[in-house]
Amino acid sequence: MSFLYLGALLISLAGIGLLDFRHKLAFFGGAVVRSSVIMVVSVSFFLVWDVVGIATGVFFRGGGPWMTGVLLGPELPLEELFFLMVLTYSTLVSYLWAGKALGARRQA
């Protein structure tokens, strides 16, 4: 059992959170409810996607010494939940940052 990958995902989430805080984009930009809804809906969608992929035999859990071995369901490792959070949060922050940058550029 190793927490290396999970730790890397948590550090990634913290880094995205720092960018969010620094630039006041999603949660720290005053849109806590909207950002929370986006995160929950997106992560839920991708979890359902994963479950369907697992059920049809398309997705399966790969082994590795860097994984905790904790499963949320058959072939669904704990790390997948945090990966989906990183994916969604980074996309949300990137989208909002790009919109803010383009808006500032148009103002100049």
C-alpha cells in the first residue's frame, strides 16, 4: 500500500486551489455555490462514465506500487475520485482564467 499517487493528486488539488485563491477565479472568486455545483455534477458524470466503462469491460484497474489499493467499487480505485476532481477543478480554473485574461485584454 502506497500513498504516492494519492499524495500527488492532493498536492495537485492544493496547487490548483492556490491558483484559484491568487486569481480569485472559482471558489475564491465569490462563486462558491456555482463552482460546487460544477464540481459535483462533473465528477458525478465522470464517475458514472467510469462505472459504465467498468461494467462493459472497457475500463479496468491497473495495478501499481504507487496505489493505495483502496477500492470504491469493483475496479474503481480511490485515486480515480481524486483524479476526476483534479481534472474538473483544473478545467474550471483554466476556463475562468482564460475568460478573465481575454476580458482584460479586450479592455486594454
